[in-house]
Amino acid sequence: MKTILTFLFLLLGLSLLPAQQSIPAHKIQLVNDTLIWQTTFDEADWSATSSNGVPHPENAPEGWLMVDMMDSGFHWRWDTVGPRGYNTSQDPDCHKPREPLESATGDNGFLLFEADHYNTIDDCSDFTMNAMNAYVEYYQGIDMTNADSVILYFTQWQRLCCALTEASNVWFSVSNDGGLTWEKISVAGPMATGVSNGTVSSLDITPYAAGNNNVTFRFHFEGLTQYHWEIDDVMFVDPTGLPMTYEVTFDVNNSDTGDPIEDAVVTINGNDYITGSNGQVTANLADDTYDYTVDAAGFFDYSGSFTVDGASQTVTVPMLDAGGYDVLILVEDASENPIDGATVNIDGNNLMTDNSGMVDLILPDGEYNYAVSKEGYANYDSQLIVNGDDLTENVLLQTLYTVQFEVKNSQDVPIDNAQVAIGDDVFSTNADGMVSIELTNGSYTAEVSKTGYEDATKNFTVDNSNTTIPVVLYPVPSTYSIYFNVEDEQNNPIEGAEIELSTDTVIGVYSTNTDGETAFNDLPNGTYNYQVSAAEFEDTTGTVSVADGDEAVTVTMAAVGIESFDARMNFRIHPNPSNGIIEIYTGEGEYTVSVFDALGKKVHEQKMNEKLLLNLSEQSTGIYIIRLQSHKMSISKRFILK
């Protein structure tokens, strides 16, 4: 009873007095947004009110009362079939329903007052003439404050006997004060009997309900008005200004075999309707002309149009088999267990695997990209090829595990917005310094970075469990500059002076400009050694310390004596550049020759006097520094090894 079949109408000048109408069922359906309140009596909690035909009013659902005012044993109850008894049963068995009822919204439950208890004991001999007075009431109160008018619709069946009087009748009662006072209206007008579909009856209760916030109601069976009365699909609506709609049923079938096509998609005005196992689906539409398309796997698409003109109708859709082959996609986990509820997207269709991990579809020859997804597993993308035969495609989904990175600094303070890069994917930590990443089993390398910190590399393995990776980032050390100013004893700048800066190794050798200046940059805190050499000047050495700031050093150089001058004048390297074999010339005297690479590493050292043949062919190409040193002086020259 998921949808109630009824109709909606509003006549201008509708009388304020209650008036009951009888309308054929299965014709018009209300637009859903006009509903104020409804029940279909199809909820599971109604079933406890009846056990093998015996009423159990104490099990009425919340908000409902089932009351026998005379305590005569006649109660309302819920059932799916009925009624029974001497006058309504198949002879000779008085316990079989002779008049099984069909709900207007399907073969399901309704509320039943069975007054006919004639011949209902085992030997069919009981005869009952008890008076009856019983009602079923919804007492929780319905808010109809915003309703300008209120129409009651409900489905009913009956087999009533004899004259209807004030004391013997069937009533709908309504209260707008929480049940203190009631307005009682007879609803015994024309209604269905026997096995026919129930009659959809309507009642204008605007004077008693519209604008009130605590409306309660009853269905009341009173007197010897036997034999039975059934109520179903109760609905209160505000009908003001709304159009009528009509049922349009699409019957989709195989044009060759006539078999119904399940899961066909009927599209009307952008809305999709999906056929059931009987190949049918129903849309509720107002008067108009509509275009529609129908799509079903394994069939050619179908399109057409129809017109709604004041009545329900059936649209038959014969679909032509597109031909093709059976494609079975089997989705399993790493242990080859089937995965139920995985989504397979292929050829524009989203299909769901069953409890065997399978989807089955018909596809013609061709290449098809498809994707498989399921929460807790890595997405799977692939392609299959249908080529003149049925096909089974096996898909193995890898379980995802959570890897949580916790990024902090050296003081154990979380670092937010740190970047965690795994392959081409980059993730950012939150304010707590954490980020969770879902990964399958395997070995990974993560690069963790943050501006102002040194990068960190983490190698880790995911092995069938979640894991946490702690990461500590250290600040990038601050760097500073040392500025050198080289001058002679008369404070004149010395151009071309070479300054060698070192710690344990040579950091670099720079030459001064025309102003006698040069600088070493990007130096962390520490103590540095320097040696300054210039033609016609004595070498000068010293140290300088960097402590959280730049430093400036002025070097005053003294002119060389005769020996130093001769050495500087005679110190030659030939050839320069060279392929590795060089000759070094000096003036008279004993010297130590040292060779340093561009990183300041000493690669060779030996004694010499006036001339030395040196083989550096085993060294890498690049720039080298050759230092000539005696107990009185030190001279350095650059040398290029090709």
C-alpha cells in the first residue's frame, strides 16, 4: 500500500455541510505535496492486533485505540484476508473466506470489523446475535493549522444488513479538541461489497478540521449492522488549487517473446521510473502530452509519446532484443570471497553485485571500460572485450587500510598543513598534525614537507592492518653572510685578492672586486677560518665567528719582502687548463704543494723545489686550487682539469 489510489477535486462553492462522495478506485491519484496526514495500515506493527482471526486490541500501535464499548467481544483488528462466517464462507467449511478482499493498493492489510460470527466454531453451529459498539481511534492529534480546507479520503468495503438508524450505523467521527467533543458523520453511503476493489470515499471535514492543530478521528461501528466493514488507506489533504493526476502504467516487454522486462528505465520529463519483475511501472501525471524514452540492458532504446486526457491508461512498450552475449563480472576480495553490494559501472549502467559477488548483463561485441567500487576497498578500473562469445570477468578488490601520519616538530607540537606525498597523491595534515590515508597492502615511501622545515622521508609497509606513522620535522637552520673588505696598509682596496674560507674543509675561494670586497653567503652559525692571498702582499690568515647575524671582516695586507715577491713572481702552472699532466714552477727554495678540489677536499700533497711534474689525470674534471706554501708564505692558484 505504498501509494493510495484516489482522486482530488475541489468544486467552487463547496457546501460547508459534510457530504460523502463515492469514487471508483484506481482512477486518480493525489499529488504528494498536498498530503496533511495518511496511513496505509500496512505497517508491520499492526499485525499483532490479530492472531488467526482473533482480535488483540491491546496490541494496537502507538497513537491508536481499539475499543469495544459493550465488552461483547467484537473488536476492530488488522488482517490481510476476510471476512468469514456462515453468511460469508464457502460451504461446508465456515472458516474459509467466501469473499476475500483486494485492497485498492495491492494485496495487503486493512482494518477489519467482522460482525458476522455466525457458525464460526469448529462444527459451524454457533449463532450470535450480540449487539456491537466498537471504534478504532487515532488519538495523537494531527496539526491542520495551515490547511484552508480538509478532505478525508479512505477506502472501504462492507456487507451491511437491514435499516440504518441513529443507533445502527457506520460512522466517521472527528474531534478538534483532543477528544473532548466529537462530530459524528455517517459514511454508510455507496461502497464496495464482496470481492470487488474497495470504494474510495471522500468527506469534506473543513468546518471541523481546517485551521486546528489537534485533530483526532474514529471509525465507529454501532448496532446490529452486520456482517462486516473494512477500512483502508486513510488520507487527509488540503486540495486548494491543485490539479488532478492520472495513472499511466507502462508495460515493457520483449517484442519477440512477450516476456516482461525488469529494470527497464522509463524517462519522462527527466524523471526515471524503473519497471518491476512484471515489466510494469506507474507514473502519475496531469493532463498533457508527454515524450518518453525506455532503456533496458540488451535491448534497443525505445521512444514514443502519449497524451493524458482525464483518464488513466496503459502504454505498451515492445522492445527489440539488441543481441549480444552474456557477460558475467565476478567481484571478490583478496581471499577470493565474493563481495556483495559492489557497484559496477559499465556501458553507462550502475549495477550492484549480488551475494555471490556477481553482476550479469548482455553486451554486443565491443570494448567496454568499467569501474568497480565498494566502501572499504580500493577502486578498480579496467576494460573488457566482447568478441563473439560469452565472457566471465574476474575482479579482485584490494582491502583498504588506514595509515595515519602524525607530524610534529622537535618540541612535540603538531604541525598543520604539512604535505604528505605518496607517489602522485598529496595529502595535508589537519590542526592536530594528522592525516589519514587509505592504502592497500604494499611498501610505500612518503615525502613529508612543510615550509620552514627540513623534508623527511618515511618508508613503510601496509600488511593487513591499520598503522600509525610518526614524523618529526626539524626547522631549516638560519644562514648568514660574511662580508670581506681587503685593503693595503694605506687603506687602498686590493682587487683580485683571493679569500679561502674553510672549517674542516674548504667552503670556497672568492676574489675581491675593484672595491676590495667579496662575500660568502648561506653560512650557518659557526667559526670559520680564512686565508687571504694577493700578489705583492703577504698572506693573511684569521678566524671569524657567525652567531645569529651577518659578519664584516676587514683584512689589511702588508707588502711582501724580496723572497715572497720572487716566489709569487715565479709561481706558474703549465698548461692550464690541462688533461691531467702539469708542471709547477717556483723560485728557489723548498715548498709544499697541496691540491684541493672544488669542495675543499685535499686530493694531493708533496714537497718540491723549483720544478714539479704532477699527474692529476685520475681526478675528476673540474676546478682545483693548488697551494704553494713555505715557512714564510702561502700562495694559491686556480687550475682547471679537463
